[in-house]
Amino acid sequence: MTELQVNGETVAVDADGETPLLTVLRDELGLVGSRFGCGQGLCGACVVRLGDAVVPACDTPLWQAEGQPVTTVEGLARDGVPHPVQQALINSQAAQCGYCVSGIVVAAAALLEREPDADADRVAEALDRHLCRCGAQRRIVAAVLAARGSA
Amino acid sequence: MTLPPHVVANPRLGTWLHVADGVLHVQVGKVELGQGILTALQQLAADALGVPVGDVRMVAAHTTHGPDQGVTAGSLSVLQSGPALRHLGGVVRALAGPVDEGYVARVAALDPATDLTAVTPAPPLPARAVGCDVPRADLPDKVLGRPRYLTDLRPDGLLHGRVLRPPRPGARLASVSDWVPGLVRDGSFVGVVADREADADRALESLRRACTWEGGSALPDEDHLPDWLRAGEHEVVEVLDEGAGAPTHAASYSKPFLVHASIAPSAGMARWDDAAAGPLLRVWSHSQAVHALRDALATTLGLTAEQVEVQHVEHAGCYGHNAADDAALDAALLARAHPGRPVLVRWSRGDELTWAPLSPAMTATLGATVEGGRITSWSHETWSLGHSARPGYRGAPGLLAGAHLADPVPLPPSTDPPAAAGHGSMRNGVPTYDVGTRRVVGRRKVDSPLRTSAMRALGAYLNVFAIESFLDELALEAGADPLDFRLAHLADERARHVLREAARLGGWGEALPEGHGRGLGFARYKDRGAYCAVVAQVEAEADVRVRRLTVVADVGLAVAPEGARNQLEGGAVQATSWTVRERVRFDRTRITSDDWESYPILRFAETPEVAAHLVGTDAPSVGAGEAAQGPTAAAIANAVHDALGVRVRDLPLDAAAVVRAIEST
């Protein structure tokens, strides 16, 4: 059994230590908010916060997540209120299909925590490992900028 | 009374509308692909029914319960569904009106069997929701990480499935050397199922090691695709022959194979139940055409259409005919081996990039006679592969795994939509301009070892890129400003308006820094859809960086203006990615661009600033999702010429193409 701290809760997982964290989150814990995109850590759809880092959960083995807090997109809301980045994305329709958004929201929230005054270039740079196929990149950057100050 | 075709095809009231919990549930056959269509249709339905948007809930397409509205494609959803929903609402108000406190209860009491074609609809009400920006109904779930996509389904008893595709096109499974847990095999179709996803992934790897394959198809030389496209047998599509004269100018353009490259690999879920009356197959799919998929599944599996039920579930954007339908058959085949349990199949990233239908490589040669600064004759010849292999398109199921079964159901060669549907290879082959006598012809190569099908804009992407690049070449040759040259050959006022607005908003004629260039592109999609002009600003030195796109479109009355702008922006950005980055790579036996490193798409830091503007008209509403692709490609190529003085005619317009163009100057 592996003990994980996910979104503030401690959970026990009975899975091989090499199992990708993403598979554990989605299939064992039912946290399907982190999306599967490539399984190779190349698209960012499954990015979660692990300790102070943002990592692709598909490319992170379960053993590596042990002992560090994991925050997924489901863990960003506070008392049922969406994270300011999420609210800004909804307000400005900064998505089309939305499949890339979970990982982006996690990464953007971490960025604003670190750099509350990040400008457009910094936001784009921080999101550069995330792929969006619908072409909503500029809307997403603008939404993250709009969330500054309340994030 | 002219009846909307989709009402005639689906005349029963209950197919479109039911009331539950005091809410009007409207079911359409069009599906949400991330383009926001269900929200736009919700606005149309609310106005037609005379109620606030919040009183209407849209229900996903379903083969048993909902209307058959064909494919969600071709920027036709508003055009086809708008009249149908207006008629529906008019009939409902005629039967259950007036819209007062008891209205919804009276709607609930209407006979679902009511024939919509037999009732004269009440007159339309003034628009309340149409033309306004209503929040997208699907976005909160997607942004908050709630279950919403097909692969988020977790019904009781779920099995996870994986399919092992052949290592190369045309290969057949020779043997499976070891026992693999959860193995399902039918001919060269081979897959695994497991209770846990991690076990399914592990079993797939065991299966990969255990399988031996033989044979394969010869693929063309990826560096000489135009030659390959021009060789062999073709089907000729004569579009126009007015007897064009001998050209004084000629040039050839090309695009490589591209792939939809959805961020989610395709997926499908199926449940097979054996009963005394015969099997029942239920399928959950992100297909663009659930009814056609139902028929294709039934034919492939030897069932009747009544034995198959397909429900649409949202997934990532598809941008055309990707592997959604194929994944549904995969799920059905695995589920058939495990009756009574739902099986969820998810493709791998590599399979999505190599086994989904590709957007075909194309090439075109354009010729023109220019006399005294005016074009007096025009020729346009396009060589392509077919742009549609959708299920049922040639009367065949066209599902990938069908071809791999022991008793195979082969994939028919790709074809093209007919002229009445706006062509495929020849989409936008005829310029909007006054160019004198014209000859426009398409040559569709009949055989291809690579399966090709519809990707946004179909042939219009290459044809508009070619036409608008060629116009710039002719303008510069004639010493004319590209904008003036276009306007001098353009009578259509709506076309002239979007061009002028794009030029104004895009800073046409204003000074630029060294190494920067500005270019223009224009088309009216399918000659009957949205007018769209794009001004691109690029920075071109060693590499091409698109810095800014100004997109101006006339989509008629915009039902959801912000949604239309979002589609135009996204279309322009995606086309930027196609134009400067993308190319399916292959050797002579297999596709080698099987991950995001070998098939790179545009990244955040490379994404241009993009501003989309709608020029307001009250003309009939047309779609916005495919208007910007061709104009964007041309605007970028024209901007690169403006910056560097070199003409790139073969896409992608990457650093290597620029170097080749400089060397050949």
C-alpha cells in the first residue's frame, strides 16, 4: 500500500509503485479531472502540483508521489469557489474543447502563487509545455492575467 | 409554408423536445465538439420557444431518442438547425401558447407523436438570446475538472480496453506467441481488456511483445509528394471550363499530409448484451455523426440498425474526421467478447497520430494571363487524395478495425463531397475575383496506402493558400498594392468590406520594423459561407514567427458573437500551426511522426496575437469555424514575402522552406 496526500486528504493506494500517478488518480481514486493526453509528459493535459513542482502525472510514477502533497485541478477550488484562474477562464470563454485546461489551470495557479505580477510573456513561457489544439492560447494567457490580484 | 429539411426528415415532436423537472429539454442531432454549438443552438431554441435561455437544456445526440441531422461538419450546424428549431418553437407555441405561467406544463402535455410538418407554426418572436453572449453551458465542468469527457465515464462493471494496432499500414498479424491476460483477437484485430486501467496498459505491452506481424504497404517518398500526387490514376472533377487562354504567369503550391492531432486520443465505450431476441449493442462515442456510426457498426458486426444504439458523449476537439468512429468499433469488438460489461477503449497518442485518417497532401498549379494590370484568364488545377472517408460515405462502413477482421470489411478509397456540398479537393477552387475566362479542374488520386479524410476546411486550405499567394505574385509583378489589386478584381460588396476592414484594423501600409512583413489573405468559405480576410504580421529571419493576426469575418447574423470570434481566432491559430510547423513524417513503410516531438504543433510562446472582428450584417447565419484557415495560410506566406522577398509555395513554411526559397531565388 502506498499512502498519498491528494488535495489535502490522505488516501491509501494498492498499486504497483511504477504505475503512473495519472492512472492512480483517474482509475483508482476516481479523480478524472486530470486528463490523459499523451502518456509521455509532452502535452501538459495531466499536469498536477507535486510539492512545489508542477509535473505531468502521466510521467510520474506512484512511488515518486509518496510523501509529497499532490494537488489536482479538483483541489484548486476553495470552499466550493473556483480558483480565480478558473473563474477568469469561464468568464472570458478562454477555451474551446477544454481538454487541455485542467493542466493549464494547475500550472497557472502555481505560477501566480510564485509570481503574482507575471506578465503575458511570463505566462506564455510558463504554459509553453502545455499544448492547446483549438488555438485558445492567447485567450488563456489573457484570462490568467485577469486573475492576477485575486489569485 | 417551406418546411426546414431537418424537420421533414425528423417530423416527430418528441424527437426534438421533452419536458422534465419543469425544464424544456431540446435534443438536436448536432454535437458539441468544443465549438460551443450546443450553446448557440440553445439560444436559437430559447428564442423559438419564447422562453429564457436558462429554461432550455440541450441533450446530447442519440440515435434512438433524437433527430438524425447527419454530420456535425462543414460549418453547417447553425444553417441547418436554425430553421428546424425556429419551426419547432413556432409549432410548440401554436399548440401550447401563450407563453405564460402555465406554458411549460402545457408543452409537457403535448403529444410527442405530433407531426411537426402538419401544424402551421406561430409567427416568430423578436430575438432575445440570439445575438447575445450567453455563457457556454459545457465550460464550467471542463474548467473545474469535473467528469465531462468520454473517458471520464465510470459505469458499474467497467472494463478498460486497449487495442494493438499493426506496426505499419497493410501489415497482418502472423502469430501471437504467448497467452496474454484479457486477450481478444479477430484476424489481425487484437486487443486486451482488464478491470483496472494499469493492468490493461501492462497487458498491452505484453501483447506487443507477443505479436509477430508480416507484410505492409509501400508508402510514397515524403520529399516528393507533389510528383506522387500527379502520378497514377485520377478521378477528374471538372469544375469550370470557360476556355482559359495561354497563361503569362504560372506557379505551383503544395501542402503535406497533416493530422487532426486532438489533445485527447480517441476513445469509445460499448456494452454488448445478449438477449433471446438477439444482441443489443450500446455505444458511447464522440463521433461527429452518431446515426452514420450506428449503421456502420451494424454492417460491420452483422447486426441490424435497431440492435445498435449510439449516444454522443463530449470529448476533445476533433477538427474533422479523426479516429472517434474507429475507437467506437474497437470498443464494440472488445465488448462483444465480454457481454454484459461496458468496455472503455482509449487509443494511445502514437496511434492517434499515425492511425487516424490524415488530411491529404495536395498540390495545385495556377496560371493567369495579365493584360494591362488586369487578370483576363485564369486556370487552376488541383491534385489531391480524397477528403472524405467518413462512415457510410461510399455506402461502406469505413471503420479501421473492420479491415483487420478475419472476415474483413475493407476500407473504401477516400472520396470527395459532391459539388452541392461544397466539394472536397476542389473546395474554394474557384476564386471570388473577376478573372476573365476560367478553367478549374481537380484530379483526385484514386489509390493511397494512407487513409485520408476531412480536416477543417478540406481542400479550401490549399486552394485558398494557392489562389491568394498567386494573386500577390501577380499584383507585385504588375507593380500594384496587393489590397488594391484584389479590390480591382472584386465586385462583391461584402467581400470588399471585409478586405477593407482587415486592412484598416491590421495596419495595412503602415511601416514595420526590419525583418517584419505584412500579408493579406481572403476567401468566402465554400463560395456560400462566411467571408473572411486575414492580415498577418510576421517576423522572418532564420525562422518564421507569426506575431499578429487580424481576422475580419462576415458570418451573417452571429447567433453567439463571442463564440463566433472564438472559432475564428482558433481557426486562424490552428492554421498558423499547420502552415509554419506541421507535416506528417513517414519512411517507406510507416508513419514516423508518432508523438508531440516528431509532430510538433504551435506552442504558447509561439502563438500570435490574434484579434477577430465580426462585421455585422443581418444576412442568414453561416458557420465561422472553417472560414479563416485558407486566408491565414496565404496571409502568412504573403507576409514572409513582404519581409524577405522570397516566395514559399510548399508548406510547411518553416525555417528549411525559407532557406530553400532563398537558395532557389
